[in-house]
Amino acid sequence: MDVVRFENVGLRYGLGPEVLRDISFSIAPRSFQFLTGPSGAGKTTLMRLMLLSLKPTRGLVTLFGHEAGNLDKDMMTTLRRRVGVVFQDFRLLDHLTTYENVALPLRVQGREESSYRAEVVELLRWVGLGERIHVLPPVLSGGEKQRAAIARALIVRPELLLADEPTGNVDPSLARRLLRLFVELQKSGTAVVIATHDLGLMDMFDGAHRLVLGDGRMHIYE
Amino acid sequence: MSDTQLALSSGQSGLRRSESLVPAESIAGRALVIVIAIMTFLAALTAGGAILVSRASQDWRGSVAREMTIQVRQIAGRDVDVAAAKAGDIARKVAGIGEVKVYTKAESERLLEPWLGSGLDLGQLPVPRLIVMKLDESGAKPDLAALRQVLMREVPGSSLDDHALWLDRLVVMANSVVIIALVVFALVVTTMILAVAFATRGAMAGNREIIDVLHMVGAADAFIADQFQRHFMGLGLKGGVLGAVAGALAFAFAGMAASMWAASPGGDQVESLFGTFSLGWSGYGAILMIGLALALVTGVMSRMIVFRHLNGLN
């Protein structure tokens, strides 16, 4: 069963022109794909459709075998918990420490802190934020925020990872390290979608599919 | 020992602070507390005023309704004092009448002093005698029609005044005053709810990002709404209690000032109009309830805003 399936999906905002047209593709479990295209091509919009935070104007979006149009709120929440998201603008909560931000997806599921504490600390150390556990996001650098946002997406061991420009604020060596993390995640069973227009990053991993958006349409390169 | 074990064993058991998912301190939050405190204070003053006016009007009605008078006019060839004493005796025998006071000539003349001035010789004037009757505590209603007939028969020239006309007017006036007080209170409460609702919306505007993030990381709608409702109800309680305490203190100080002033003629006038400025436990309870109700409004409002925002996201 595909993790994500789009069939002839179109989207327009209000009465404007379609920003996405006849998009059809599927994302298999344990697959790795780069979503790319020029700025404004609709990468973030496509990610939001995959995250069920936008409804298509036409066509069919299926997530983990569930058609998006037929989901109730509880089911949407359940499906969203199987997805990890890295936002382009990080979206860390400024009044929570790095540790609390990373632990947030587990906390909102009602889990006891003692059950995930070691796991969160371990992941923070792995992304190089072991010394920044108690720090509030306004004090973190852009790269550190990026890594905290990635750690927050990974902490739930998602079946689908959506990352919007996850290496946009880090140096090349850390970008390579983060990419290696995403590849390991894919090998352990997660389907990974990385939106980027960093050609260098895409060249680092040959085994990825390339979903290229342009003029509202998608071209797929295996 | 691994880094993680080291971290955990080095006192990091409190890694997650008891931090709420909604920021505890914000300018909008503080402004909301102040708005709620002020609105609660104003509503408390209005409610307290309405309670005082309502109680005072009950007192006016009660004291007037419990009193009746018999007027015995002078008739040539009859000793008016004897006639007044006879009318007093008749009144004492009526069931339901407790206290009967027959005013003497001097006392009757003194009643005229406010209109005629003092120092006048009223001896030549046919000043009627007054008999003031008070109902007893049994609550039994005296048969005034029968009393009136007996007085007409036994004491010619006497008339019984049960203040019905005056009482009717007083009841209308007192009811009007209470209704006006209630209308003012209703207006203040409506304004208060609207002001608090808009202030809550304003304070919530800065939290949209948090709702979005919680939603995206898999928080259920009810979980997010609970977080905000708890936080905003806390702010509402803080403001509500502040305003209610300030309102209660205002009435307590007014009561103390009124009791200190009570010995003066002005104080007597105020006391006869508004009573003792004492709200009593029920009055203070009502003020506290206003604060609690506002806290509830704030919490419910924040919950509604969260659900509306989440419906947009869904």
C-alpha cells in the first residue's frame, strides 16, 4: 500500500488560477524522494496537501490508504501522528526549551515524560544539540533551530517524513550529516520527501526519486 | 557510561519544566487580566448597588406597610383626648395589631413644627390627634374594614389611614428603581462579556502559531482546546478575583464610612434611603460569582476560538 497517492489533483486558491494541475504520483513505503522546482512552483503547497492541511480543489489524495476527503477529525489526527514534518520556518515554540520542543509530538499524545526522556536526549545529542537542551529557541542559531525542528519530526519515528528545505540554514558538512540521517531513516522504514532546490544535496544521494514541479505540473524522474 | 546515561544521571529528571504549552506571560495576557479585573469591579459595583437599592426598597415598603394611623378630629363639645384614648383602646383589641401609640396634644403639635415652625402657640388650633398602630410580628392581617366601621360608630370624626394609596405609589417607585438597577446591571454585564470576549480574541491572536504547531505535530483538537481553555480560565480567574476583591473592599469601606457617618443628619438620610451599605454574605457571594462567571466566559471564549481556528485548518 502506498504511503501517499495523488490522482489528478488540482488546487486553486479562491477564484484564482490552478497552482497545481493534474498531479498524479505515489510514494511507496521506505522510498526516498526529492521534491524540487523553482521558487513559487508549489512545493510547500504540495507538502501541505500531503499533510492534509489543505484540501484539493479536485482529484483524489490518499494517505496511508485513507482518502483525505472522507476523514473525520480524529482520523486526521491519527494519520498526522504517523507523519513527521520539518517546516521551512522551523516553527519551534519560543517559550519551550529545545528539549520540550523536540518532545512535543510525544507530549501531545499524552505520553509520560519518563517514557521518552532518554530517547529525546539521545536524539538531541545525535543532531548535535546535546549542549543546547535547556536553551530557548530565540537563543539558537538558524542551523540549531533547523536541527531541533528535524529532531522534533524524527522523534515519533514517522512512517512518512516531509521536510521543507531542511538543509537551507546549515553548512555543507552538517547538510551531508543530516542527509545521512534521512537516508538511515528511510532504510529503517520511513518514506522520506525532501523539498529542496539544492542541486548539490540532491546529487549526494542517487537512490532518490525526483519529483519536479513546474508550471503547476509534476514531472517524475526515477 | 554513555552521554545519555550521564545526562540522565546528572539530575536531568526535570528536563520538562512544568511549562504550559501556552506561554504563561504575555502583554496581551496581562492586558486581558486588567480588562477582566476592571470589568469585574464595575459589575460588582453595579450588582452591589442593585442589591442595596432592592433591599432598601423592601425596607421602605415593609416599614410603611407595617404602620397605620387613626386621625381623630376635634368636634365641638367633645374632649378629643378622651376620644383618641377610646380609639386607641378599640385599635388595641384588633387581632394583628401589636403596638398602638396615642399621640398627646404636645406630640401632635410637634409634628407640625417642620411646616409651621417652632414657638407658635397652637392651642387655639383644632389640631387632630394621631394614633399610630404597628402590625405585630405574627403576620396576621387585621380586619381594617371592621375597624373602620367600629371607629365610625364609636368615635365620630375619626378616620383610619392604612397608607394604601401612598404604599401603592411607593411600590411602583421602588419597583422602578429596582428595575432600573437591574437594567443597568444587565447592560454592564453585556458590555463586560463583549469586552472580555474581544480582549480574549486579541490575546488569542498571538497564539495562532502555537495552535498551528500543536495541530501539525499531532495534537487532538480537544487537547489543544483544553490547553488554551485552562490557560485563559486561569487569566480570567486572576482578573476576576482581583476585580471582585476590589469591589468587595469598596463596599466594605463604604459600609465603614457610612457607619462612622451614621450619627450625623446626612448619614441618617443616606441610611434611610440606601440602608446600611452592608451587602451581607449573599451580596459578597454574588460579587465573587461575577468574577467566576467572567473566568468561565474567558475560558469558553478561548475554547471556541481554538475550535474555529482548527476547523479552518481541517
